[in-house]
Amino acid sequence: MENLYLKMSGITKQFPGVKALDGVDFDLKKGEIHALVGENGAGKSTLMNMLGGNLKPDSGMIELEGKRVSISGPMESLELGIGFVHQESNLLSNLTVLENVFLAREKRRHGTLDRAAMRKEILRVNERLGYQLNPDAQVGSLHLAEQQCVEITRALLSEPRILILDEPTAALDDSEVARLFDIVRRLRGEGVAIIYISHRLDEIFQLADRITVLKDGKVVGTRATGEVTKDEVIAMMVGRVLEDIYPKRDDITFGDTLLSVENLSIPGRLSNVSFSVRAGEIVGLGGLEGQGQRDAARAIFGDVPFAQGRITANGLELKSRGIRGRIRRGVGYVTHDRRGEGLVLNESVRKNAALASLYRRSRLGFVDAAAERREADENVERMQIKTAGLEQKVANLSGGNQQKVMLARWLMTKPRVLIIDEPTKGVDVGARMSVYQIIDQLTREGIGIIMLTSDMMELIGLSDRVLVFYEGRISRELKRGEATEERIMRAASSMPDE
């Protein structure tokens, strides 16, 4: 094949009880963006970790520019011209940008660290990519988009011929995504071969030249992006079509009002926000990032104080602050940041699921361990969480199953109103469908849902009503059937409906 940089042939990898890769073929051309997609557990990370030097194949062959290579570790991968920007940050927050970028490959002069040379290299990459990173800034003080700039700077420092980007937009807003796309296209124009992994098919179709779909450790197919549709890619990934993704909700009958928000205001963030949620209803909060929808959700949950307004849950007025009181009055909150705020990654599925409802099983400071295990087991089964057992560490679960653990946690509190912030962030299409079915089932059991999502189709596909926020106010309410991408975007920009 012309300009072929990478060829992986017959790659096989077996873990105890699992065949992660089964005869996988994958190739990459110079100056190409090749997307790798598939459900969680399809084998994407395993395949890429072989290029990154973190795993070795049981069988098969890897060739770079026609020469067979054996990659024994991450440093050898770098030396072979492979840069890897991982989905989960590998940065050390207590070190500076400079120290992170040059970690394990520091420049020295006369036996001492040559900080001037390292700083110059970072500024050179900054100029090339349009970044404004301060080499002396502590990484822990940077926001997520800046931290990703550090990751990309580190990957590009050795002038890689191949760049692997694993879910690079998961923590970025729309403007940051657009900037990243510009950088990726620029790198492609410079001849860098890019492997792009993402669950967001819109991104794939904007960027990629070719798409390879993995399922159950095997290649389902490789297609030129212009010769395949999103529906066809989804069908290759999960064996189902797009229309089946969102539950049909035409038969839902809403019950009594469970939550009422009146004139909720936070100076500089929210102004006179009012809405209600009924039993069985999904109320979607939409709009551009940072327009007040998350402030409203956090205020309802008692995490953010409000200056004025009234919040009533199940007939009882809630104070300005107090998460504990909310939980006991039947209000739950599934955070958008499951790894940072939500889960205790090194603890078990059982402990994570039980965390918010300990008060229900505690007597005189002692927890009823048998009741905890029984309830956790019931909810793990109810959520269809794929785990080796209740004592498996949450860190070892897929993104979709981690999300279900957080849902299980709040179901163990017996909520009447559940706030779900980014229900499928970093979750593949197959797991998304499972989460959607769970949310639908919860409403059929009488729970009211407040949902925040940056995924426009998710907002439209799940919500019974969409409340669009603009500059701290609700600019428009759209019922199911009225909500379209164009209407939501016009409302999110404070433009009148046509």
C-alpha cells in the first residue's frame, strides 16, 4: 500500500479467560487520520498498548516502514517514533509542565539539568501548535484542557511519525475541541500518521480518512469515511441500528410533581430559574457549556449555595446548602466526573455502590454488612454490571460499568429525584444503550430525572422536556417532538425561534 507507515498482522493476545485480540490486522498510512472504534472491551486499548510498548502480542507481527519490530517498552516505542496521548492523564500534578514533559528523558549539560534547553523545546512546540503553556507552571494548577496540551506537547517533543490519540476530547468544551481538530489536521498535513480513538462518531466523521471497527477482539471491517454512514458504523459496532438506541417513551404517563424550583438565583451565575420535575419525567438541561445548567443542578443537590429562590422536594423545602439533607429527602446526584468526584477507584464495587446509603444500614456506628452485601448484589444485578464480583476494584471495570456502579450507588439511597450529569461520558455506543434503558426503566418506576448532557442527540433522544440555558436563565422550554438541533442551538445563542 502506498505510503504505508504501520502494518499490524494477525495480532493475538490472550488474558486469563479472555481472548482480547484474535488475529487483528491494522495498517496506517503517512499523513492519514485512521479512526479505531468499537465498544468498551472490543480490544482497542489492548491493540494500542502494543504500539505503546505496554503489552506484547502472543502472536502476530508489527512492521514500521516495512521493517519488523518488537516493542519491548514505552521508551523503545518513543524511540521508534510513536507518540501516545492516553485517555486517562499520566501527568504528575505536583510537578511543573517542564518536569512532566521531560520526565525520564531530561536534557543535561555538563552533568546538570539543562532547564534552559528544555524550556526552549517546550516553547518551540507551543509555537508550532498555538499553545501558551508556561513551562514553570505546576500541572495541578492547570485546567483539563491545558493538561491535555501538556500531554500532546510531551508526545510531540520527539517528533513522532505516528501519534495515538485515545479519547482526546472527553474533557474539552466545544471551542477546545475545535482547536484540537485544527492541530490534528495540521499534524496530518505535516505527514504525521494519526490513530484516533473516540466514542463520538461526529468527531470521527469530521476528522478521519478511514475507520476500522473492532468487536470482541476481531476486525469487523475497515472503510473509507466517505463510503460509510454513522448508522452503518454503529451497526458494525453493536449489531443494531441507530433508531433502536433511544427508548420509546410515547406511553409514559407522568405523576405528581416531585421537585419544584422557583426563582433560583446565584449572583453572576443564575437568575430567576424556575422549573419542576414530575414522577416518571426526564427533564433535560441543555445549552452551551457554562451557561448555568450545572450550577442549577449543583444548587438543587445542595453542593452550591443559592442567594435566593425556593427548592421543594417531595413537599419539603430544602435549605440553601446540605447534601446530607438532600439524600435523606430522596434527591441523588450522579456526577459528570466519575473518576475525579464520583468513584473511589481502588475500592470495591460493593463499597462504591454502598457509599451514599451507609446511613440506611448503620446502627450505633456499626454497618449491617450482610444487608449492604445483599443490597449491593441486587443493584449490581439490576444494573447488569459486568464484574468478576462485588469485591472487584472499580478501577478495573470498563467506563460503561463504572457509570452503572454510580447509578447503583444512588439507587441504594431509594431516590425520588435523580440528577444525572453526562450519563454516558466516555461510554461506548453499546453501553450507552444499556444506560438509556436503565434511565427509562427508572422513570417507569416513578423516579423523576434531571439530565445534563453535552450530547445534542442524547438530549433530544431521552428528554421529555428540554430546558435550554443561556447566560444563567432558561431561554426556552421545548417538549418532546418540538426539540431539534437547530431549535436548541438558536435558544442556546438567545436567537428567536423561526
